[in-house]
Amino acid sequence: MIAKLIAELLKELGEDPHREGLVKTPERVAQAFRYLTSGYAQDVKDVLNDALFVEDYDEMVIVKDIDFFSLCVPSKQIVNAVGGARPARLVRPGDRLWTLDQGYLKETTVTMVTSRKTREIVEVETTGGRFRVTSDHPVMTESGWVEAQRLEPGTNVEWINPKTLCRKPYHPQPGYALGYVLGAVAADGSIQDGRRIALIVKDETFARKYRAMLTEAFPGSASQIESITVPSGLLRKDVLMFRVRIVSRAIAGKLCRWLGVSEEGSKSKTKSFVFPRVVTSSRKMMQGFLDGYCDGDGEEMRRGTRRLCSSNQSFLQELGEYLEAPVGAHRRGVGRIYVSDRWHQPGWHGRHGFRQESEFYVPVDGTYATVVEVRRLAEAKKPHTVYSFKCEPYPTFLIAGHLSHNCEHHLLPFIGKAHVAYMPRRKIVGLSKIPRLVEMFSRRLQVQERLTTQIATTLDEALQPRGVAVVMEAIHLCMLMRGVEKQNSKAVTSAMLGAFRDRPETRAEFMELIKAGRGLQI
């Protein structure tokens, strides 16, 4: 069948498949395709199971410089474009799409669009929405790239709420002002629905300072001070209060993550806040946090000493442990700690003073949605047109907020070397089986990212080791022969599991060993 199709293709190109030199070409091409995709006929059990051994060895095992080659395939998507969601058929080269890189929202540009026909479509339903793609379309999960058809209910996939894509980004500035905002919100503020931040206080001076600090911490944000009346159960009358409020998912989402609470729900989360360790990234930021908290729920006791109070006992306990200040009872259900204005000085009453426990960081934009169901759609009478995009500088893009990857429809190979390592937990595998595993997965229609993840997860499932690492370096013919025609470009992908992911020193040792020059050569 393939040979017949190749003969027809030669005719479409204007060639005579019966002329001398081309007579045997259709069959040769058919044989080549069968060889290049022979991995589909192989099974992991057949490759590994007859070479698994129990051995008391727990150091790193590395097989490096494994040669491989593979092919790329396209898929369909409804994408999140900058400026609004757009059907794939309307996407053009030059359009910008949203993507996530290391969890942060980025823009990527479409450089090429191709299309083809298919009848195989799956619908993936998650807690974040639904989307339809071809069955082999790669989707990013907590453990790496997984084909859509292989997603299991309960799997977490990388996701961002599509409603947030058109929001104005606010970039937090580390320092005193941001610490003050976190302290004031932790003491007297509320965050609702992951977008509404409100501070309601009696002291107008406090309200004005908080507003100024909020603007300084998140440049470009615009909050207003409103005079409102609030009924008082104690005084049995309305009391004049001042409210500072801003509606922004970009700001509220970051505050929620720093303070350790969910972005969902309309109730105030003050009693669920945790001590935000990010404020310990600098002395100025920690001082701002203490000042903001004291202005909200504290008081000056005597010269140089302040009392901070909270009904959130776990929060107060964490803060007290950091300051080395005992937590006492203020009144029923409310705790308190005393803080000296010399809290930062090492040796003051035997305490450590300021101590950095965190680098400054900005919470990532992405989160995870959980797969609910994956179902294959009934075969359509007419094939679907599916589209494929090549994007730069990021090859990934969002489908209904879900992070996916794609490689354009050119069926050109990528060629390179694989480096595979694992740290055994009493079970080892014959060394020759690792190159065979690489060969099995590479002899399929592939994208490099998915190929890397498949090798790592298969070894992890088969050996249950303490860790697995896979690094793949490849030259893509699609980049050499067509499109951007970059002759010296190389793509490098990696998948780290277990100890290689959790321990930087183990990962660094592996990377150093695979970089080392070749030793024994036969």
C-alpha cells in the first residue's frame, strides 16, 4: 500500500515511476518507512524483562553517546493567541501565541503553519476545561510530556486560567514596600476569588501608607481609598472605616501563593495564611513585613518594643520561631509575640537576628489542572483538518490554557545522541537493553521532548530506581534543509526523575560525566 502511494506521489511531482532509476524506488521507500517506524511493533517487556537482575549496587549507572534518529508529526489545536483565543485555522505566521516557560507566562511567535487531514481525535476533559487534539499530541504533565491518548484520570497537566491571559501584568519589586504589603494583608486584609484584595481599617494614615506601598510594590497598579461605614456589634452603631481595594488576578494570585492559600473561593482567607518566607530574602523586606503587620494588628508597647497579635496560631508560631520570640496568650483565642526594634541584630539576647531563609522569587503564573476523562471521538464521515505550528523562541503553546507541544508536518528525521543514567535500588538492567529501549521509542513518529520523557518514565517504571536521568542532543533536518535553515543548530532536551530531580549535586555529577571527553575507544 505504501509503495503504491509513493508511486502516486512521484506522478504528482511530475516524475515517471516506471523510468530507469525509479522503478524500485516506491518499494525501497516503503521499506525505509517500515524500518523507521519499526518501534511501534516492539514492546517494552520484550526489550527489558529478560535482562532485569537483583544486585547490591546503588551508585550511578550511565550509558552515554547512544546514537538515535526519529521523525516528527503534527497535531490539531485550538490555541490561546495574544489578544484572544483563536481557532487554529485562523492562525497565520507572525501571530503571537501564549505559552508557559518554567511556569511563567511568555509570548511565542508562529513562524510556519501547515495542515493535514485525520480522523483520529481525542477530547481531554480536565478541571480547567476541555480541548480536542490528535491522539499523539504531547501535553505537559507533572512528570513530563505525555501523549493525549495516554493521559489518565487524576494526572495533573500544566495549566493557566485562560481568563487571566488578557490581564495587565504587574511585576513585583522586592524590598520594603512589598514586605509591608504582605504584612498588612496578613494582619488585616482579605483576598477573594483570587482577584479582589481589600484592606478595611479605622486609621486613615494606615490606609494611605498601605496604598502608597502597594503602588510602589506593584508599579502601575491603581487602588483607591474609600470612606465607608461598617456596623459595629460592640458599639451597636455604624463606624467610619477606610477601604483600600484593588481587583487584579495578577497581584492577588501572587499574594495568595506567597501567603500559602488557594486562589479559589469568595471567603476571606486571613486565618489560613502562612508566614511568607519570601520576606526573609532581605532585611528591608522583613522590616517592611513587621511594620505592615504591626500597623494592621499590633501596637507599640514601650520604647523599642511592639506587640503583634493574631488568632491565626500557626502563622504566629512560624513568625515567632523565625524571630526566636515565644508565643503567649493575649486573650481567648488570640496569641501574641513581642518584637524588639533590634530584632535584626545578631547576638541580641542570644538570638540570631536577621537570617535569610529564602531567595526572592516571583510565584509562577502556571498551576495544574487534573485530568477527568479522555475519550476518543467517533470517527467522522469527513476527515478533520488539523493544523501544525512552528513557533519561536518557545516551541510550546497553550490550548484552552493547557500547555502543549507540537512539531510541524514534514516527516524529516532528527538525528543525535542520548545519554541515560539511573541509580539502582537493588534492581539493574543489562546495559545493552538501554540502547535498545532508545531505539524502540525513536523508531516511531516522534517529537524530541516526548521521546526523552518516554525513555525516562519507562526505565523508572521498570526498575523503580532512586532516580533516572535522560539527556538527548539532536540535529533536526527540518532546521537544516528547510524553514530557518540553521546549519549549526542543535536541540537539547532532558528528563530528570527522583534523585536527579531533587538533588542538584547528583544532577550536576551526571551532567559533568556526560560532558567529559570520550575515553576508551575500540
